[in-house]
Amino acid sequence: MKLLRAITFLVLIGCFQLYSQDSIVLTPKDSVIESSWMMGIGWNFIDDSGDAFNDFTTIRDQWNGVAFPSRLNIGRYWQSGLGLELIGTYNNYKEGNTIDGVTITEDIPYWGIDTRLSYDLNKLVGETGFFDPYVGVGLGYSDANNLGRGTYNAIIGFRTWFTDRWGLDFSSSGKWSFGNEASNHIQHAVGVVYQFNIKKGLSEKGEEKLALLQEMEKEQQRLQDSLLAARKAEEETRLLAERMEKEKEEARLAALEKAKKDRLNNVQQVLDSLGAVYFAFDSSYLNEYSRKTLDGVASLMAQYPEYTFEIHAFTDSRGPDNYNQWLSERRAQRTTDYLVKQGISESRLTAIGHGESLLTNSCSDGVKCTREEHQQNRLSEVTVIRVFSTQD
């Protein structure tokens, strides 16, 4: 009963663990992109006035842009959060805008090539899924107002993702010129970005889920091992009980068999103690002494109704073999008939004549023997009673 309770308890715990494990699963939300390549296309807007943050009502007059896509970028991003990008932009300064402190009298093209090293702020604040802010620094070269300039750049921006691959990128870059008297300017950008060659990993929450699932799997395996051990112990107990029961039954049967043999031996010993049944020479009739002997044999047979008996009769070597065989069978049958008259069932008796085939000495045909020696073989004229089987 204790084993059954233990197995039931383990099964209930296992079912609970399985249910809990099914309710905690890793989902795409538990994964993050650790590294990838990214390319994008979009628009850039340039403010070269130097006062873009002082008066936002002047955006229309101070920001320069074109109607068609004017920005291309490609970059590589690593698990550390760092990214390295190459950016090409094109723009057009409108007539009347102030560039490098000078009001231009005609439209002037702008183009730039920039590199930037960015850092994903989600590495600091934790993964936010669709929102991906970043900061960066870089170097670039721009041609504005027909004046080339090298620039130091500082960038702030964010991406918002619709899928693992597609999203929008918004950024603003401050560009400080060096090497000439060109003024500083601000460049804003918006575009569509696409990620490829993506390598994914688990987020912090995903790692926690994975650790929990692994722990639950270990616990489930431990429970299964416990169940298997309990079943094995139960099976071993059952086999031991069967083996003990078998050994007990074998011992019981062996004891019964020994008791049977002992009882048979005891009956045979009593039969032997009653003595043999003797016949006169060349005769199959029972004399008074032989009948008394058979009375004792019949009494013994009545005490053991479960046994059957054989009556063996013998002759000496005098006379023909065929005659002696017939005479021994007559003696066996007369003995059987007498026992039947004493109330012994004939079905329990078997009469067997041996003739002169079983002599007690060397007085066989052709051998001259004394009367005393032939008398020794007359013992074979005696009907010997033997027990040969049992019914229990």
C-alpha cells in the first residue's frame, strides 16, 4: 500500500509538472536579434541655418529636402549592440535659404557620405521589442554650397519594427565641420529598413524561461526515474513473492512426495513382515498357513484403500517352461481371488506370473540339485505382494 501511495503521489506531481511545462513555452517574443546586416532607403532633411531648435515655425523655410528617396544606408550590427554603417545622402538647397551664413540666389545640390558607429540602447534598458533606440558618433564628408567639408557627427535615433525584418528608422545627426569655415548643420532622416543574415538569441526573459523549462524538464525526468524505480521495485517485489510462493509450493510438493514414499515404504515393510505365501509342489491351492498370511495382507490393504497392488508368483525349474509359466499365473490368480473374497476390490489387484524365470539360486534346467536346494527355489512358489503406485 505504501508503494501504491508513493506511485500515485508521483503521478499526480508529474501531471502537475507536465501541465505547468505546457503553460510555459518559448515564443517569438522571447527571442531577440543578436546580429544582422541592415539596409535602408528613405529621405533626409537638412537645416543649415543653425537655429532649427530655436523656432520650429521656420521649418518650412529652413529645412531642405527633395520629393524622391534621397538616402541609402547599409550596415552591420553585432550582439554587443554596436553597429557600423555607411550612409549616402542627396539633397537640394532651395533658393533664398541661408547656407553658411549666406542667402543663396539659386538652388544648390547637397550630397554627403557618412560613416557612423552606433550603440543599441536596448542593451542598457532591456529589450523593448518593437522600439529600438540608439545613439552614435561618426565621420563624414559633405558638399554644400559648392563647398566641401569634413564633419564630426553625433547621432540619436530609433527604429520601430513591424516584423523581424521590416521597420522604420528615424534619426537626427548633428554635423560639425572641420578644415574650413563652413558652418555646422543638422540632418534628419526617415526611411524603411530591412534586416538580413539574422542571428537570433534569447532575451533576458527568454533565458529565464529556458532555465525554468530546463529545470522543470530535469524535475520531470527525476519524477519519471522515480516512477521507473518504484515500478522496478514493485516488479522485483512481485517476482520475489512469486519465487517464494513457487519455492514454498515446491517444498510442499516435495514434502508430500516424501510422505508418500515414506508411507509406501512403511506399507511395503509391513507386507514384507507378514511373510510370503507358499504353495505345495506342483500346486496352486492355498494352504491354511498361506490363507492366514493373506488375511493379514487383506487387512493391511483395507487400511490403505488409496493403494493398488501387484501379486507376483514364481515356480522352480522342474517341469517344462510353458507349464511353469501357466502354474505361476494360476498361483497369482488364486491369490488375487482370495483377496477379492476378503473384500479387496479386484481393480486394485494385478496378478503376474513369472514361471521359472526368476530363480533364487543356480538350480536351473539341467543342473542337478538336492531337494533342499530345490526347496530354496520353492520360495519362488510364494506369491509376493508389492505396492506399485498411489492414487493421492
